[in-house]
Amino acid sequence: MIEIKHLTKTYGDHNAVDDLTLNVEPGRIYGFLGPNGAGKTTTMNMITGYIGSTSGEIKINGHDIFEEAEEAKKCVGYLPEFPPLYVDMTVKEYLSFAAELKKVNKAERKSMIEDVMEMTHISDMQDRLIRNLSKGYKQRVGLAQAILGYPEVIILDEPTVGLDPKQIIEIRDLIRKLGEKHTVILSSHILSEVREVCDYIFIISKGKLVASDTTENLLNNIEGSMQLEVLMEEENSDALESVRNTEDVKSAYFAARTPNGEAVMTVEAVKGKDIRKDVFKALARTDANVFEIRSVTQSLEDIFLELTGSAEAPAGDYSEEIKAFDDKSAESATETKTEDEGGLE
């Protein structure tokens, strides 16, 4: 579907993309991850033919994007981070204009526009000026434009930036629906989003590809040493000493307390060793009141930070974001939700 070979983009002395090679196969939703400045948007702009490369090759369905641009671009729909909307047009006028630019067959144009408006839930807004739409509806119009022509590949660059939690969930659902008929490439900083909707993940850092695998394999195969958390009624020095003296235990210490006051012992194994049975036996030899022993699973966030060496923590689950809203943010989100229901800012 998409073949990228030794792709490089240089700005002066800076390599934005550095000898990047990857393949995108049909029928999947791909996550394209990386910290700020990693080269994600630059790569997407080259795939769509928006900018040229310094060197390397991009083929889409066998068509070179730089030598057979028109044929290659027919296979791709693109939603940039900031959709290029003509705000003085109505939604329907803009989509008609986009369909004409894409050379959609005139006989199919009307039904296709109606179809993509229905798919993106903007049919009720078709006669509204784009400038009067909320951020969420503007994003939907941009997405409808990307779907026009029914391209095999749809590329979405940060499609949920600036949206409230309700809008984000709706866009996620739409991306899943698109994945049933299209190959989707999704660039995002939001790892929970990628984890929920993507089948396969590319992680890029400093212009280089540092990981390429299914989400499941990334979580299973890039794990470090086994870690356990032991939830206890209170800190117990005998239990700690017993665990520390257990074979294949690398370290053990009391790290924190739960909100209910229970002590948490963190236990790390020598790499490649399963210490669960031995730690259980070590604790059973003491008088410690143990409530729970659980394995600590490495998250996609951990893998991201490990592979990119980034100190910048990417965004986590939206449940945590919503909880972190202060009163003012919560009020703002409520107002945005009301606006979206009416389609107006």
C-alpha cells in the first residue's frame, strides 16, 4: 500500500527525518507516535506530497509520490492538524469545492457528499457557514473532506487536538468506523487514543524509526524485568528482609501507601526470571498481613518513554484528564458541549 525507503528531509544542519524506512499494509489502523519534533508531521507531509524530500522514496499503490503525484494523491485523504477550511463557505459549498478539486465524477458527486456528511454527522450543518461552527464540527468538516473520493488511505494528523472529551470520544468512534473500509494512519501524542483504536504502531524519535509492531507485541515483547507490588496492612521489616533474601529478587522496598493507608512493597526480579511463587513463599514465612500480590504491567507510556528517551510525558487516559479539570475548565467544557449540540461557537 505505502512503501517508504530511506526517506530523509533536511533543514540546514537539522535532519527532521533521517533515513526512514517502513511499510503500511492495507486493512489496518496505524498509530504514528513520537515526541514533539520527532518528524511525524514532516513525514506525513511528504507522504501526501505537500512537501518534497531531500532523498528517499515514497510509493503509494506503486505510484511514486514525487514522480506520479496525481495518481499517488488519488489514493490518499489527508486531515492536517489545522484543517484548511474556507470559512466563508457553507459546509456543503466547501465539500462541493473539495470534490471538484479531487476530480470526483460529477454523476457521483452529490451522493458522495451526502454520504460523507452522514458518516461524519454534519448533515444538519450543511447550510451553515463554516466560520460559525464549533471547533468539533470544523474538525468533522475537515474529516469529511479527507474521506471524499473514498481514498484507500486516510491520514489524520492529531485529529483530536483542541476537542473536549465528548468530541474526542466521537472522533475515536468515527476513526474505528473508517478503519472498516480504509487504511488509517493516525498521528497522535495521546497514547490512550492510539492504544484504543490502532492495530499497529510506528514510534519515531529524532527522525528515526525506533519501533514497529502491533500494539499487543509492543506491550509483550519490550518488557523489562518483572515487577511485583505487594499490598500489606503495614510495613513489615521481617517480610521485607525475607523477600530481599529470595533467589532472583533484584530489589525490594516499601515505595508508597495507598489512600487507605496500606503499605505497598515494590519487588523487582532479575531480568528474565519469574519470582511470583518464591515471593509468595517468602511472605508466608513471616507474620505480615498481605492483602494482594500483583504484577506491574509495562504500559504503552513506559514503552514510548523508553524507546524515545523522552522526558516529556505524553498524555494519558482521558479519565485522568477529566478528573484533573479545575472548575473553570469544567465550565468551559460544558459550554463547548452545548455549542456543539447546536453546531455554533
